Amino acid sequence: MKFHTEEQLDEQNKRLLSEIRNKISVKFEVFNKPYFENYSINDSVIIYVNPKIFKNSSVAHELLHAWFRGLGLHGSNMIYLSAREKPKFSVVFDKKLCDHIGNCMDHYKIYPKFLEMGYAPEDFLSSKGMQCDINSIRKLRVQNNGVYSAKHLNNYIGYLISIYADHLPNDYSQHLAQMQSVEPELFDIVTEFWKAWKNVDIENPDPITRMDFEAINDFIMNMENWMESRSIY
């Protein structure tokens, strides 16, 4: 029997879907993976659902990613495109890290709307625990004798962004202290970027200042300046 996703949507999701379709195309497809996901290109989004684990909160999460895309804000693709043009930058900011940063940026901004729709905080993500393990941070070897590891820098940035994006009230004080001690200047650059992103008004963006562009562009420039005088392999 064919599964029709739209027939299973609750009223909140139906309203959100209607709002999104005023700006971009949204389609649903069925797959058998143990999670839901979305794929977007240009002004089109496909949301993949698994009927065996169907929950309206899971659909809402993916729809909110589409809703966010429809706002037309600058995102982590700016970082990826910049990395492609600069070999030294790209060894740290690969596609996987850029996608992770973008996902976290989305999550931070769509979570309040998820709650407004009436869904529970614990249903926002499938992973319920801490977003970063303290032992993973302790294993970081960002630099050795002045030579920096691209892999460990990649992990460092990814871990820190994950911590800042966590929507649940986990205690990361030990994690943050450890990360700051590992590489204080890099810690400050990532932290300032996240603070700037938190301050971006996504629903009423200023067309002149474009805080979304500024936040990402400043992060790129600060990272490039930090990398310039360092040996990274």
C-alpha cells in the first residue's frame, strides 16, 4: 500500500508546508533509512520519510530546513565556495565540515519555530545526549611543534560548533575550557562567529547591513588571517 506523506501531516505541518510552497517547491519521497532527511537544489526541496518511523515532529524538522532555505539568507555554502578557491583553506574546511556548520546554523534558527509549532524539545533531534564527547576533545592534537593538523583543526571547529548549536541545556563548561586551552585564538574566532550568527534576525533581515552575510564573511576572513602564518597539513 502506497504511503502518502501529506495525508499524514498534522495541522501545524500542513500550514507550514503551505507557507513554504509560496516560495519554493516541496516534494515528499519514501525511503527505508532509519531517519528523515531533505535534499535541496535551487528552489526545490525533496523530503525523504520512512513510513515505519513516521512522526510529525520529524517531518516538521525537515520542513523547517526548507522554510529556512526559503528565507534566502546566506549560509555555509559561502564558506565552502571560499574554500574551493583557496587550497590552504580547503584542507580544513572540506564539504563535510561546511555542511555540518550549515546544519548547525539552521538548527539554531529553526528550533524556536519548532517549539512554537507545539513539538517537544527532545523530538527536535534523534540524538538526545551531548553533541560532543569530552574524550574526543582530549584526543585533539591540533598542532605539534608549530605544525597544524588539518584533520584535527577540522574536528576542533566541528566540535565547537556542535556545542554552541545544542538546543538542550547540557553542561559544556568542561568541554569549552578544554577547547579554549588547546587553541585560544581559534576558539575566539569560532565563538565570535557563533555570537554574530545568534544575533542575525532571520525573519526581518536588514537589506543594507545583511548581518547574515557579515557574520559569515567575517568568519571566513578571520580564519584566513589565522591560517595565513601557520603551517597546516
